[in-house]
Amino acid sequence: MLVVNDIRENIQKAVLGLEKRNLQGVQNSLEHIIELDDNRKNTQSQLDNLLAESNAISKSIGAFMREGKTEEAEKAKSQTAELKQKSKSLGEQLHQLEADLRQQLLEIPNVPNEKVPAGKGENDNEIITTEGDPVSLYEGATEHWELIKQYDIIDFELGSKISGAGFPVYKGKGARLQRGLVNFFLDEATKEGYHEIQPPIVINEESGYGTGQLPDKEGQMYHVQAEDLYLIPTAEVPITNMFRDVIVSEEELPLKKVGYTPCFRREAGSWGAHVRGLNRLHQFDKVEIVQIQHPEKSYQALDEMCKYVTGLLSKLGLHYRILNLCGGDLGFTSAQTFDMEVFSAAQGKWLEVSSVSNFETYQSNRLKLRYRDSDRKTHLTHTLNGSALALPRIVAALLENNQTKDGIVMPEILQPYLGFDIIS
């Protein structure tokens, strides 16, 4: 959620940034937010004055009574009753103004960083670098959805029988590959100074609003209506919400957390060849890294997180590229996002396996997550997170890129985690 004072102090910067998202009527929306905030402040001031006046008069009633000034006391009581009624009315106005202001702010996405390129969609994303060696497959090599049937390691039909499309069952070496990757990613993150968390995989409504998943404009979250809970789309949500309504000391920053969870996304409106096999699922495993950072160091941390994620891809021997997402492809809450994509040799296309984002103060303002400096003043932190890594497309690329006529050879770094070196 944007900070109103930031909008007020530099509305043109916010307008220019939000125009990168191809939004219409941005200036009018921001001016309306400022107007609502002005009305809120004015109403709050009126209410404070009325309450102060009412308190002063209330105190005088006792003095009048002690002095036998019954008429003056009754008059003061009448004034107090009238002021209380006015205060109640102003309080209701204030509550409505606060609700209207919050709703308006919830509907405005984050302002993109100046380094975010303008653009309408994924075709306008900026390719930063491409690394690793392209894979040359043998004649007869095939896509991962054929490989998993050949080696009986993942069963989509059985998953569909149990739950529905997009919920695969991992079997044998397929299940061990999942477990091995999770453990490898967690171990690597721990070496990098991240503290491991195992959070709940359901969240309440307040947590969804805290990190920006609610309101769910695209209908991507699974909702358990009876308990009014949501299945998490990523571990970012419960881990970041650990710090909701928290003030940390400046010396504690950065806070670095890592967590593995299953993730759930409805993927409403998804169809076509790009969702075949493991390319897009309703349930998948992911290891997520989260940082709570000092505002002056958050973009340095963003770069470091990107280097960490690409380091994982290099260790797995994957051909990858980094994209700087344009305004039209940027997530609602993000100020800047870098996507990491790996090349799927058998499919002949790039697959997104990680997004690393800096939200600046957008989430922390919703969360009321602050740090206290040496002068005892409080400030909003910056929040960042990244996939490190999401498993399905990593698995798809590993299966396709490492297939041979004799089987699928696993990367050497994974073999101690798997207990095998080849799927055959």
C-alpha cells in the first residue's frame, strides 16, 4: 500500500511510475486519495477539539456542584451531551473516511522503480543476461511429460482421479527428486545466512491483505469458506506476516528467512500447450527466501538475492537468463522484479523458475512493519522475496536437458541428496 505522504510530496513521480503499468486516470486517482486524506485529517482535528472541549466542560461540572451552582452544572451537562452527539457523528464520518481512503489505496498498485522499463507485457521485458551452455539433445529426445510416463515417476492421471487436473502424484524416484531438491535448496539457503522457517500453509484474511494477495483481483487463491482461510500461493505470505505489527531495532536488520511449503494457485483462465505437464500446476513445492531490509540497502540486497538464485541454477547445470520485468508485466505489489528462466531443451522454450522482487515499503505499510533507529524514531522497512526455487519447471528442465538414451542423468551436486545418479 502506498504511503499517502509520499504521494503528496511527489505526486508526479508516482504518476510517471504508475503510467509504466499502463493504468488510466492515475493522476485523478492519486489526487482523490490526497483529498480523502485531507478530509480525514480535518475531521480528526475537529473530533479532537470537540473531545477536548467536552472533557474540559465535564471537569467543570463537579466544581459547579461543589460550589452549589446547580444551574451552571445543568447547563454544562447539556453542553456535554450535545458535544458527545456531535463527536459521535464526527467519529462515524472519520471511520467512513478512513475506510474509503484504505479502499482507494488498496486498489493502487506499487509505483515501479525508475529502473523498471515501460512496456505492455512479457514481450517487452528486458533481457539482462543469458548464462550457461545450451543443451544439444540426441535424436529421439522428448518432452518431460513423455519422460515421466516412460520412467513412471509422476502420474497426472492418478492425481486427476484423486483431486483433479493440476495435482500430480510423484512416485519412486520422482518423489525422491522432489525431496532431494527441497533439501538441497534449504541447505544452500542456510549456508547463505537464511534462517529456516516452517510456516502454516493456510492464512487468515488479515495476512492476505498484509502482503497484498487480497483483494484477490484475479481469483488465484483457494478459499476455505467455512473458516474464512486461504491456501497460500507462496511461503512469502506467512513468513512475511510473521512481522506484521512488529517494530524491530535497526541493528536486527536484515532479517533473512527461508521456508519450504507446498503452494496452491487456481491459475484461473490458464489453458493451452504452455500448461502441459509440469509447466503449470495447481499445487507445487517451492522454497522461498524473504528479507526484511533497511531501505538504504534493499536494492543491494535485491542484486545479492538474484546472484544467489542464479548460483543455484549454475550448480544444477542449467542454461538460464535473467529478465527485468517491464511495468506491464510487473506484479501488483512489486517495485522491481527480476525473473529467472531456464531453457527447456525438448520444448524449445524458456520456463520461468524464479521471481525475485523488492516491494520497498508497499507491504510493510500494510503490515505496519517498522524499524526503530538510534534516535528512537520508527520507519517502514523494505521487504523482498524470491523463489529459490520453484520445483515443477526445474524438474521439467532437469528431465529434458539431462536425458540420454540410457536414462536421465542427475546433476552431480544433487546425487548425495537423491541416493541415485540416474533415472532409468
